[in-house]
Amino acid sequence: MSAETHGLRGRFGYWRFRFRVWRGQRPFWAGLLTLLAGLPIAYFPYAHLSLGALSLTMATTAGSGSLIIGVLLVVLGLTMWFQSAVRVFSGVASILLSLVSLVVSNFGGFLMGFLMGLIGGALAVSWAPGVPPADGGADPAELPDSGKGDDGDAGYVPPPGSPYAAAYGEYPAEPAADQAETAPQHPVDGAGQTVDANGRHSAG
């Protein structure tokens, strides 16, 4: 494969990654469905179908209302993409416009626009931005064997310097090492008296 092919694949992968990041920061599918819902609602009242010599027109007396609803749904879909802070308002407005289109625009674009607008609005209302996990890690209360048992004895205690040590109070100090060395053992003679290194009996 040529270097140009590798360059095209690299650019494609880069833009694909950028698109995935952009898509994950907003209610993408809600905006897409809402945007697509406006197309059949606005199109069918002005469509002209020809069946041989027969011309079929589906225009209604509320054709201008259908056009307004369709354009508003397209605008609401774009708003969900580029102004996700008002996603709840956009979702509710999309649901209301989809319901109105049932009686205004050929049953909501023959139910296609109605269903897409209804689902898109519901997705926009229920969407919420992701929250990154906390850096502190797991909660000390969720650690295994944490807290006290049935007999009142303390369970898990974090090591000194651990970020969870404060949750358990002061960490118990380790037992101090014996500073005094064990006195050397002196030999004992047959009478039960100790004998020092020089072989002399100690008094008392």
C-alpha cells in the first residue's frame, strides 16, 4: 500500500475519532431523529405524485402549518446538537409539535414524522452528560470487611498514609520494638548460684 493510502486512512481515523468525541458530548441520536421528523411532516402536504396520467396531490388546508412544524422540528434537532444545555426544553417542544402534527399534517407525515419526533424528544429529555469518576477511588464504606463486626471488634483498618485512614480515626501505632536487649544468661552451678564469666560466684 502506498504512503498516500496510509495518509488517507490516518486522516479518516482521526476525523472518525473527533466525531465520536463530539457525538458523546451531546444527545446526538435525539437530535438526528428530531431533525429527520421534520422532513416528512413538511414535505407530504406539498408533494405531487404521478401515477401514469393521474396526478395525486396530498396538499391540505393547513399546508403552511405543516411547513412551520417541520421547520421547527429541524431547528429543534439542530438545537439539541449545538445547544445541549436546553435539551429538556427542545425535547418537550419536539413532543408537543409531533402531537400537533397528527391533526395538522397528514397524521404526522403518515406517522413517520410523528414517531421519530416523539422518540427524539423523549431521548433528549432523558439524556444527561456523563460524570467522570472521582479520583479518590472507592468509598471506604464499600471496602471489604470494613466497619465493625457483630462482636464489636474493628474490621478492616487501612495502612498508615492511606487516603482512607482519616475515615477510621487515628491509625493504631505498631508495638514498639524492645529497646533493651535480653540480659545474657549466666551459667548456674550445682548449688543454684550463678557463676560470672570469670568463674566466681555472685553474691546473693
